[in-house]
Amino acid sequence: MSAWRIAFLAGLAALALPAAAGAQLEIVTLRHRPAEQVLAGLQPFVEPGGAVSSLGDKILLRVSPANLAELRTAIAALDTPLRQLVVSVRQTAAWHGQGGGVGASGRAGQGGSRVEIQGGSTDSHREDAVSQQVQVLEGGRALIRVGQSLPLVMREWRATPGGWVRVDSVRRTDVGSGFYALPQVLGDRVNVEISPSLEQVGPDGVVESARLTTTVSGPLGTWISLGASQSDTHRADYGSTGFARSSSQSGGQVWLRVDAIE
């Protein structure tokens, strides 16, 4: 017995439950959409005691004639051609740093001594924003990533018969931004599995990265907030000749929008 026939019989068995009076078995073959997707939209319309299941491109129904007519109307409204979508992701990142300190230096000589005190403060700010778009067929998977390959200098010491030898090499690391998305549309709302990422080189040359994985739902054609991050860092150094303080704040936001191309 083929696997498809076994699955078909299993679907029929799932419908072989007590049903509403006058219930009859009906099989509807879909033209455009996966049966699992249409089935989710049918559930609210199934009468008490009725049963529905999906198999491949087919919907199996065991309901009363009146409910069957209602469900057929719902299936016709749900089984529409797949639409072309535009998925847009906007990622922002901001960094603000402050620093300051006081240092002293002195000099003694025949004519006396001299002490110099120096102080100052710094204030810097940086903002980055990345907007990306990709087209995808409804229910399909989309992936976009844009960036650059940066050289990374590696240094190691190796033991040789003549002693330790320094060996330098250059490797490349990819730095960029992008996202993976899987959109599903039902009516005028969209459900999206989304994984955006943003990588950038910080002021000290360190690669900073932010990643997010989530599933969200919202109306088509509207910006949806996926999340935000915020961090604060404070540092103080004290010595015999002075002190220095610094602080920084960084944060970011991610937004998503899905539009249907008519």
C-alpha cells in the first residue's frame, strides 16, 4: 500500500467521529494554496460536531449540508492565487560616548619646582541606519545579506629549533547586514518568521553585531516593531597622577513591513 493511500485512509479515519445529524463526507481539491494554510482559516466556521482535515492539496469535510455550503464559500475566499510580496526591514543603531579626566605632571630643578595639571572631556555620537527590501512569493522563503569582507591580522608565536618565531597572517571576516523571512498572508494580515542581523565595525575596530529571531503578526502595509535593545557602560580609572572616567550608551531598533504587489 502506497504512503499516499495510507495517509488518505488516516485522514478518513480522523473524520470517522460522531458528527452533526445528516453529516456527509466531502472532498474539496484546492487550486492555489496548501491545504494546511486553508484549513487554519476554516476552523472557526466548522459547526459543533463537524470535522475537517487536510491531505496534500485536498480538504476533507464531514459536516451537515448547511455547514458544507458555508465552508465551500469560505474555501473559495481562502484559496486565492499566491501574491508577490515585498518584505522591508529597517534597522537602526546609535552609540553615544562621553569621557573626561584630570592628570598631573611635575618637574623639579635648581630654580624650584613646577606642577602641570591638565584636564579635558570628550563627547562623541554615531548613528547607523540600514534599510533593505526583497521580493518573495507568498509562503516562500527570502534571504538577503549585504556587506564586505574585512582583513583581520592574526599573530602567533611558533617554537622552532632556533627559538620562538613570530608568524603573521591575514584572514578575512565578513561584516554585513541582512535578514531571513518567511511570510504567510491571511486576508489583510501577515504572519512572518523573521531573523534580521546587523554587523558593523566599532570605533575601536571591534566588530559589533545584533541579531534577532522572532515571529510576528500584523496588518499588511504597516510598519511593525520587532524589538529594541539598550546598553550602558561606565568606567573609572584612578592613579597616582590623576583619574579618568568614561561612559557610553548604545541601542538599536528593528522594524518590519510587508506589502502586497497588486
